[in-house]
Amino acid sequence: MDIHNRIRQLRQERQWSQAELAEKVGIRQKQISAYETGVNNPSTEILIKLAEAFDVSLDYLAFESRGENTKIAVKDRELLKAFETIDDYTEEERKTAKEILNLVIMKHKFQELASSH
């Protein structure tokens, strides 16, 4: 499922109008319509706001399909230790760490897409 359909699906699952979603994200209803119809693509900043409004990961919003399994095993021990440390942080600190990690993941996926074309 592409991002345009995912935005529409998530909005409809929550029974929000385009205007309600636009208000939550801080943009105009016409922009939501343009994203859902594929006329425009949301910027990274708007993607982050949409993911927060929908309470989903940026990665899920932009790339994954709902049926895929989530990997739990972390092979890099240093990375695993960092995750364990962050798990003890405040809610706000964890949110910031997730946003940074989601941006790194998104950057990598965009680079993969660009190199495949």
C-alpha cells in the first residue's frame, strides 16, 4: 500500500474527516486531500506530524504494509544496549530518540529507492 492510501486508511480507521486530520497536523484540509489522492507528497516534517497524529511509526506510515512481521532480534549489541538504556528514559526523551531513529530509517529507505531507479 502506498503512502497516499495509507494516510486515507488511517484517517478513516479513526473516523476523522480530512479537516480534523488537517487541524491535528497544523495544515489545510486541501493538503490532506492532495496527499490522499497522490497529487502531492508530504514533506518529512509533515510525515512526522502525521505519524504522531496517527500514533504510528514513521517507517510504517511511509513504507511498511500492515501484514509484515516486525523484527525483534537486534544483532548489534551496542545498539541493543542503547535501546535498553533509552527504555529507562522519560517519555519525552524516548519520543525524541524514536523521531531521530525514524528519520535515519527513512533516509536509508529513500536512498535505497533512489539507487534502485
